[in-house]
Amino acid sequence: MTSVRARAALITLVAAWIAIWEVRTIVAPDLEIGPLFSRWNHVVGLLVTAGLCLGRGFARDKARTAWLLIGGGVLAWSIAELYYTAVIWGMEEVPVPSPADAGYLLTIPLLLSGIVVLRGRASGLPPTLWADGFTAALGVMALCTALVAPAVLDALPTEPLAVATNLAYPIGDLLLLGVIVGVLASTGWQADRRWLLLVAGVGFFWVADSAYLVQVARGTYVFPSPWDAGWWLGLLLIAAAAWQPVSEHPVRTDRARLIVVPLAFSTIGLGLLIYGCLADLAAPAIVLAAASLLAIMWRLILTFRENIGMVHASREEALTDALTGLGNRRALGRELARLLPQACEERPLVLMIFDLDGFKHYNDTFGHPAGDALLKRLGSRLEAHLRGRGCAFRMGGDEFCALLVLDADVDPAPVAAGAALALSEYGEGFTITCSQGAITLPREAGEPSEALRIADQRMYANKHAGRSSASRQSTDVLLRALAERHPDLGQHLAGVAELAEATARRLGLAADEIAEVHLAAELHDVGKVAVPDSILSKPGPLDEQEWDFIRRHTLVGERIIAAAPALGRVARLVRSSHERWDGNGYPDRLAGDAIPLGARIVAVADAFDAMTAARPYHEPREPEAALEELRACAGTQFDPAVVEAFTAAWRAVGVPVAA
């Protein structure tokens, strides 16, 4: 903190002295106030600025090289000024060149190098910003040349070395000013305080240098001049910039200024060319003005190329799945629309849709990042398998697609089998396979939407057939085990299942839901394998302890059934098959619509079958009497809507008995 305050104090002190000097020069140039306006004071200030820049260069950070070069430039100018003050100040005729000129001219390349190195740390700039930098630099250099060149060129001496020395100053100043303006353009015109101070410092330095050159050329320069303070203030601002905090923001390329500013600088060049047609304009200014227009043309070409690239990129993104890199549904639609008119019986188009089986379990077990990685692997395998024979697509989620163009005598089945194998993976705790549906075009469809619909239907039919087979096999095993333990339950379960399925159809459930209700009705008593025979066949009423065994059988049944993954939803229906509409059932005391609809259907069918079947503890009831009992308990034990649907279903498939 102490060093920060010391630097601030030095900068403030030098700035205050420059301000006082400028006021005195303008208001009372002949005023003498002792050592305050000694000719050596400005040298002291310059050496302070050089020390500040070099001190920043010796700091250990990435910018040390840049600030050592900039500090070296400020020091070179300060030493040259010291020599000029000590040796050349009082001469009637200033020698050109002199040792002071060497120091002054060395300042320019050192400052240029430091600024380029400092900006060079920012990589990855878009080419348009480089073009903006060239346009701005050339426009400023053209304007400055138009202002300074006539006076300088008219007053050139005859000696070659003196000519070279005098021309080196304006050329060096133009390069320095052009580079700093170009650097500012390369930031997207959003520079921080460090760059703003650098630009201001170089600007003041150029103004003072240009004014001095013009006045000397015209023979009007008199010391002290109001322009002299521009050198000192410019170098002080550069020193202040050295200690500003670095604020590296990403260049924003979505601002209007990115095109407005370079157009403004190129307008300077256009204006100078127009002026040159009407009046005398130095040849270097004309060349630079024309170059600024060429730079803005280059910028327009780059902008056009960028726009074309963005159009291509956005088109590619719109047709590509971001995760796998395969074509997406939109790309498939385009490819179908392109290839379908060309397809014929001799060279048909085969569309295959695949849906992964087991992916949800994989995602739930290993997490979504692992699921994404799996989809990428499977997509790569499918693409490799189809290479040279067709295209692979990802439709979304866990659904993939293949589009093949085959000769009529080529069997697509081996290709489809290989694609299914590519979309399969096995490991500890998981198995990924796929269901598929295929369609041959144009034989089976003439429109892309129709082709996708048919292939999708066939794929889901294949998937449900596979699931039904697994569910059926698991159910048969459980029913066989239950029949071995309680042979009398088999007929009861079959009757309940038939009535429950008819009721589900009457209620308008979907096909897969009807299948689940049927299975749940068949398996709803599987938990009774854990109930002692003495309780199940007891002729009299059950005591409380025996009822506890009965109430637990739905939980036992759920655990047994859930061991088969294909029956997970059925297990949940079995668990709730003894809940009551009024909430007094078991095991979870669910009520009303909180009870799964399938479980409510099983409860009604089970109660009806129990009332109409012979049991050790009661005589069977007539079906109509049982239906009356169901209606009497509707709204308390049973769902009224289910009771009505059950009654209608039973009358449609049962054998009514007259009341």
C-alpha cells in the first residue's frame, strides 16, 4: 500500500508541475519564479516517468518484457532530452543529426515493440478486428500526414543525412500513432484504463511532436511553447498506464461500434481522396487514404466470409445431434425426401428404427453422464457398421435410425442384425439391447411421414412383444409356484384375471395397461405363499394375529413380483390391491384416486370372485347378489365407477342369474 501511494504521489506531483508550467507558458511566458521553472525541472519529471515504467518492467509478471521495452523508450527520450538541455540548449544553430536525435528516434521503435508485445498476449483475435486495426491506423496516419507533411517536406534540408533524420520523426510518429489506434481497434473498442492511458499518452506525444515539426519547418518555434508540455504529459500518461490493474475481458463481437468505428476511419480516407481531387494533397497522404479504403474492403470480405461460415455452421448444427454427431430427425427427414423419389423396386430404400432396451435402468444406475457416454459409443458403432451401406441418425432420447440404399437382391436382414448388435452392450449389472422396426420403400410407403409412422409402429410392436414375453414367462413361473403350494387358488386367479381384464377394457384403458391389470389380477395372491395353511383354510373367523398374516401378503407379493424387472409396474398394483376407497384398507391406507386404477379394478374383481366361490368359511352367493353387495359397498370399499364398469362387463361376458 505504501508503494502504491508513493507512485500516486510522484505521478500527481509531476502532473501538477506540468499543469503549472502550461498555465505560466500561456499566461505569462516571461514570468520567473525561481527554480520552479528551471530548464532542468522537466528532465527530472521525465526521469521519474522512466523510472515508473522500468519499475513496472522489473515486477515479476507476464507483462515485464513489454514494460521494459516501453520504459526503455521513455528512458531513451529522457536521456536525449538531458543531453539536449545540457549541450544543445543554447546553440544558435542546432546540429542535425546530433546524439540527442539518436535518443529521440530510439524511443519510437522501443515504444512500438513494447505496445506490440503487450497486445500480443491477447491471442485468438478474429481477423475482422485485425482488419479494423489496419483501417483505423491507416485512416489516422492519412489524416496526420495531410496535416504535417506539407510543412515538413517544404522545409527539408539538402544534406541526405539531415533529410533522413527530419523524415524519421514524422514517419516514426505516424507508425506509433497508427499502431496504438490499431491496438485499440483490436480490443473491439472496449479498452480498459491501461490502454486508454496509453492511447492518450501516445496522442499527446504525437500532437507535441507534430506541432514542433511544423513550427520548426515554418521558423515559428519559440521556447517555451505551449506544445512542449505535450511530450511530458504523454510520457507521464504512459507511466501511469504501467501501474493500472489489468482487466482482460473477452472481446465482444456483437456491438454496433465494431462496424461503425472502422467505417468512420475509412470515411476519413475517402474524404481525403475527395479533397485531393479539389486541392493539393501530399502524395503520402493520398497513398495512406487509398490504403484505408482497401483495408475496409478487406474487412467487408472477411465479414462476408464469417457470415457464410456462420450460415454453414448453423445449418450443420440444425441437422446434427449434438451428443453423438449423427444426423438428427430433421436430417433424416431431408435425406428421406431426397432419396425416396429415386427409390425403386430394383434399388429400394430400407428404413430401420431402433429403440434401446435397458437404457433407463442404465441411466438410473450409473447416472446421466455415463448414459450420455454410452449413447456416444453406440452411435459411433452404428455409424461404423453402416459406413458404405447407409447413414446413421439419432432421433432423440435412446432412439436411433438407419437408412440404407440396397440392390433388390441384397437381404437387409444381416445389416439389420449387425446394426442391432452395434447398439448392444453388456456389463456388470446392465444389459443394453434394442427393439427394431423396418420398412422397405417405395413398396410399403410413398411419403417420408408415412414411412416413419409405419417403422415406428413396427418397432414398438416388437418392443411390446418382447416385454410381454418376459412378463408372461415370469408370471407363469410364479403361478406355477403358487399352484404347487395352494392348488385351489389357480381357478380363482384365472377367474379374477378374466373379469379384471374385461373391466379394464370397459373403462377404456390402453392395451399395455390392460395387460398389466390382467397380470396383477393373476398374481395378486402370490404373497399368500408366506401365509400358513392353517390360516388360509381356517373355517371360522380369524383372530387379530392371523389377520396380521393376511394383511402382510400384499407386501410379500410385491417383493416377489418385483424381482422380475419386467413386472415392476404389476408389483405396485398388487401391493395396492387390498386398499379401500374410503382409506381403511391395507397396507398403505390409500384412499380415492390415490389408489392406482388397476389395483381398484383387481379389488372389485377379487371381491366378486370371492363372494361367488365356495370357501371353507361361507357358502357361495348368486352372481346378482354379489353384484348387489358390490354396489352397496361402492363409495366406501370400492370405487363406484369401477363397480359400474365391472357390472356392465360381467353382464356382457358372464351368465346372468335371475334375481
